[in-house]
Amino acid sequence: MPKAIIMKKNNTDEKSEIRAAGKIFQYARVKAAAAVLILAAVIFLCYGKVINFGLTELDDYNSIFLCAPAYEQDYSLLKAFKANVMFDKYPSPYYRPIVACAFIIQNKIAGPSVKFAHFSSIFLHFFASVLIFFFLRRYLFSTGISFAAALLFAVHPAAMYAAVWVTGIQESVLFISFIISLACFSEYIKGAKHRQILFALHIIFMLICFFDKESAVSFPFIFFLYYFLFREKGQKLQIHIYIVWFVSMIFFLYMRRLAGNSGSFGLPHITADNIAMMFDYYSSLVFLRTPFGTAINSKVFIFGAIAVLLCIIFAFWDYKKFRFKKINLFYLLLPILMVGPSIFAGNRLWSQGNRLYPMCFAVIVIFFFFLKPYIENNKTKFYAVIFLITFTAVSAFVSYDRSEVFRNGLNFWEEILKESPNNITAYKFRGTVLRKDGKLREALEQFHSLCKGINYSNGEINYFFAETLLIAGEYENAAKVFDIIIQNNQMPLPPIYAGAVMANYFADKKDKSENYLKQLAGMLNADVPTANDYCNGYMQHIRASAEKIKNAALGQN
């Protein structure tokens, strides 16, 4: 055969191969686009109603409304790094400027809007689900299995808390930043092109994690574990990587201290409640539970232990036998490494299901390690797919149904009290929600019963009771409660003394009122007329609150 004909044939073959590769690439893009659209549709069907929900009054009201004036300041995004998560408008031990920045951006776009805050939480959940799809398709599974895993994450009840609770965006932002940082680090150690850019992105998103939630300081250890398990033979991590990780942690701690936090995280609290918390979380992930309370019983330990055992089986069972794989070990340890620092840092106010968000991802990955061989085997494929569809549908139903708990503050706190009837703090929040909803008499009964039950030992709860009495115009009783707070030195703060001045004044106890006014002046380091102006301002706040409560009550009727 002539040489020219052979060359022409080779060129024709090459062109055919290029066309075939182009068609495959185009088909892959179409499948990816379809997966993203389906995820968007499913998330909207599952959580679209949440846009019309109210607030729980747990951090969300403060994040949207109390801090709004600070959000509107010039350079507020920079100022967020110099204050606590509430912009120092409300006492908080948390230094989370990225969370504050998220609310600042929301405020810049839509003002102090509850609807937009809910929309933002749902959108971030959608973005996290899409990111999971592309991450799994790149590193672990086929397109079909990656989509199934992302879809299960999108509707899993464990992810519901972060998707529905406005303040839960801290978890979705943390998770998104972690996944991007991990992907960049993975590409870096594999020797991908533009390695230095990838490493820079890895550090940037790791820092976002730090400034989003303090417990993320454990993430460099996760990245090291990833390198240690998946490094090539003879590969060593360059010393500058360890230095940059260390400097990044020191920089975060320095900024945290500069903002007024101690920079210390304290020692872990290994208590029965913390251990039970971990079992509670695992049982929620595997058995689709949606706890809200903190009450622990034997069932939690039993189902939690079964759930942990199932996760171990899912990680290492390969169709017909156990097989140890490094990658499976990494995802088995990931929930403890990511969430453990938060769980063992202290006690819970409620179940804090928002912490389940990163755990949900890791357990779903482990679950699909287990399912993958059954899905790919022709003999078991049908049954595996039917099981998966059923499990995902049940997850979506549970999430849709249980999201109703977040519809308003009363639903939220009553659900917590149903599961944890001895939760004093939950009763306090329920009282404030009743007051805000215009149910003043019910709120007074709630606070009176609570204060009496704990023998007036909690200054904050006493203050809420005294303030509610002031709003109701019960000055005599308000004066008595303010007296208790001051005499026991429970909350030596200006608003307490201002309340005592006004309550005693309107209760016709002028001598007591004048005495408290002088003490307030000393506290403010000001003269008596200035202290009196402070009291008048406080009373204006009380009257404004009374007017809002009156309007809320009229709205209820």
C-alpha cells in the first residue's frame, strides 16, 4: 500500500478518535449539568417552604437584626475580624468573622431580611451538594454513584439542621471551604499543574475554615493524615508546608486574641454526656433520627453503638469479605477529626444537629463504599438500586416533615422541651418567644415558674422575668426581682440598675430608686443627670418593646 494512503488513513483514524473523545466529553458535561439541575429541583421541593419560615430566636434574630447597624458601617467586612461573631453587640465567646461576613453580605444584598437569610442557607446547602457531586466524581466514584451520594446528602435529615436553621450557614461555609481546601491539597501532592497556585488556594480556604469556626484548627492534622495515607512510596511533604500550616494557626489565634478572646480553647471535656452525644449523632446519621433535645437514655447508646458498628462494616466490607483500604479508613476517621473538637469542648444547649453536616458527608461516602460493588454487580444491581431509592425517598420525607420544627421559635423550643423537659435554658428561650409573640401573660407565668423552681439563682433568667414584669406594668413585682439580682450580685450591669431605678420609681419607692440611680452613676463613671438620661433611654426601650408585643398580640387575634 502506498505510503501516502497509509498516512491519510492514520490521519482519518486520529480525527475519528478526537471526534469520539469530544462526544464523550460533551456527554459527560450533559450528565453533570442534568445532575446539578436535579439536585436544585429536589432541594427546592424539600426545602422551598422554609423561605417563609420565621426565626428560632437562637442566635438567628441577633445575627439578622441586632447586628444590622454594625453591618451597615463602612468597612464592616474588615471590622468583623476585630469583634466577636455578634460584632460585640451581644456577649459571645465565639470569634467567627467569616460567619459575620456572611450575614454582612446578606445585609448588603437584601437588608435585614428573614426570607433572604433562609434562601441563603438553602442556596449554600445546594452549593455544598453540587460540590460533593463533583468531588466524588473526581476522586472516588462514577458519575452515577457520585450523583446518588450527593442526592442523599441533599435530602438527608442530618443535613437538614444546617439547611433550615439560619445560623447553620457556619456549617455549610465550613464544609464547602474544607472540601475545596482538601481537593486543592490532593491535587498539589499528586503533582498537578500549577501546584503553587493550588497550594495557595489550599491555605486560603483552610484559613476561611479557621475564621469560620474555632474547631477547624484541627484541619491541618486531617490534611496530614490524608497525605500520610495516600502518599506515593518515598514521597515526603516539604518542610515549608508544615511551616505554613503552623503559621496559619498562630495567625488565627493571634487575631482571635486581638479581638478580645483568650486564644485558649480549654481542655476536652470527656464526660458521659459528650460520649453520649457522639453516639446520638451516629444513630441520627444511620437511622435517620432528628433529635432536638439533649436528654440521654439507654436507647441512644444502644442505637449509637449499632450505628458505629455498621459504619465500620460499611467501610471495610467488600462484597463478600472484609478488606482494609486506606481511603476507607480516612473517611471512617473523618467525622471524629472534624466534629470531635466541638463535641468534646463543652455541653449542649440543644442537640446542635448542625454539627452533623460534615459527619453526614463522611458517613454517606462510607455507605457508598459498601453499596458500590452491589450496584456494579448485575446480580445485585436491581435490589441495591431499589434499596437506595427507598432510603433516599424516606430521607427526603423525614427532612420535609421535621423541618416544620424550625417554622417559628415556639415550635423549636417546645420540641426541645418535649425531648428534654428539664432544660432550664430552653424554658428561658420559650419565655422570650412567648413575650415576642404577644403572649405576655403566658411569658410571665413561664418566667415566674422557672425562677421559683430554681430559687431565683440564675441572674439572666431573673432579668428576663423582671424585664417582662416592667413591660407588663407590674412595677412592684419587677422591683422585687431587680432587688434580688442586685443584692446577690448576679449581673452587675448598667441595664440591671436602670431597670431597678425605673421599677422602684413607678412602684413609688423613691428612696430606693435614688439610691440605685447613684450606684448606676458610679458604674457609668458619670454624674447623676447623665445616669438619669440612661434610665430614660432604657425605659423608652421597654415601652417600645411593650408596643411591639401589643401589636404582635393584635396580629395573633
